[in-house]
Amino acid sequence: MLQGCIPWQLSDHSQLQLLDLANNQLNGSIPKQFANFASMIEQNNGFDLGSTHILLTYSNRSLTPYSDRINENWKGKYYTFEKAIAHMIGIDMSNNLLSGEIPAELTNLKGLQLLNLSRNNLSGGIPADIGNLKDLESLDLSCNELSGHIPDSLSSLTFLSSLNLSNNQLSGPIPRDGQLGTLNDPSIYSNNSGLCGLPLNIACRNGSSGSAANEDEDSGLSYSTLGGFAFRFWLWFGELIFYDPWWITVLSCIDRVLNKIVHIIQNC
């Protein structure tokens, strides 16, 4: 079982298309240099089955290159890939002790089809430009400490068919545009106390905030109405007590000013 930090020098493998470091005790942060994986940057790359470093995985207590067979967690299920791995591009670093933020630089790997960083201690937000990963089919960021909103750009991943963001600290409304509108399993977003909207059965605050605003507005109008009634009462009462043309003129001016104030408040 591998321990310690992930060496950034792995990014020197120019032909590396599948990196599998899952189920170890690796700690520290994800190297930003992984954005330099040349074979993962271009979309829809094809690879020669005879390539030396088609994929790199942990096996027999060493990092070993393979070119024909691997067992991989793909879209939430384990599959055995043989010759098909020549067309698979991905990173799996799940079930480790990794911490820190997901490097925004990883969104440069536009050829990625699989990204699994689940079951770590990753924090911070989901990179805002994750929508750059146009070929991404499977994304698993579950069981971390990720926070903030789900980026709207995630909706632009037209090939995304497997998503898991559960067991984090995400908040805000769930984007429902594009491909995300077809992913209706609520378990995808479960155990994020701040998330709201479909497919979760949790109403968003912004949906009720309009009602609250209306209630505040209605309250303001009620107070204005009561205030107007009070002034008019004193106007009438003052006419009874101080039957003086000058005093009536003053109270009439006050009444006109009040009417203007009430009119402004009602139009806000």
C-alpha cells in the first residue's frame, strides 16, 4: 500500500492516459503539475496499444505500467478493461488521505472521461471551470469536505452520465440545465445539508425569499397606512381643538407630504 505524498514527477509521463492510485494511504495535496499530462489534454485521443505508459496503476507494491488489462471503478461499478483501455482516459485517486483543494489546473485535461477523487479529505470548492472537461462521462467527488455552490458549468458536460457529489458540505441550488437535468437520482446530492432544489425534496430559500419580501413589503405598506391614518386623525382632531385657519393650513401641508411618502413607499 502506497503512503506519503504523490510525486509531481508523474506528470513527466507524456503518454500516460489512465492514472489509478486508488485505495492507498496517500496524503498531501493533488499536484498541480498533473495538468501537464499531455495525453489527457487533447479530446478524443486515440492510443496505440503498444504504448509504454498507457496507464499507471499501483500493483504488487509498486507503480507498474500496463497496456492490456485493468479493474477500474467506472460510473459507480467495477469493470475489467482489457483492450478497451486504449480508448479510456482518466484519473482515479479515490479512497486515500488527500487534502487541500482540487487544483483548478485539472480542468485543462479536456480529454478526461473519468475523474474519481472520492473518499478523501479534499476541501474548498469544485473548480468553477469544471465544464471545460467536455469528454467527462463519470465524475465522483463524494465523501470529501467540499463546500460552496455546484458550478453552473457542470451543466455543459453533455456526456456526463455518472455523477456523485454526496457526503460533502455543498450549498445552494442544484443546477438543472443541460445534462444535469437528466440525472434525477437524489442520492447524487445526498448528505449536503446546504443543497436545495430538484432532485432533492428541499425547497430553496430563494424560492421562499420572494414571499418573505412580499411579506416585508406588505408590512411596510401596513405601517404606512397606519401612519397615514394617525396623521389624518390628528388633522381632524386638530381642526376640532384648534379651529384656526393657520393651523389647518399647516396640518394640510403635513397631510400632503405624508401622502407623497406613502405613494413612494408603495412604488418601491
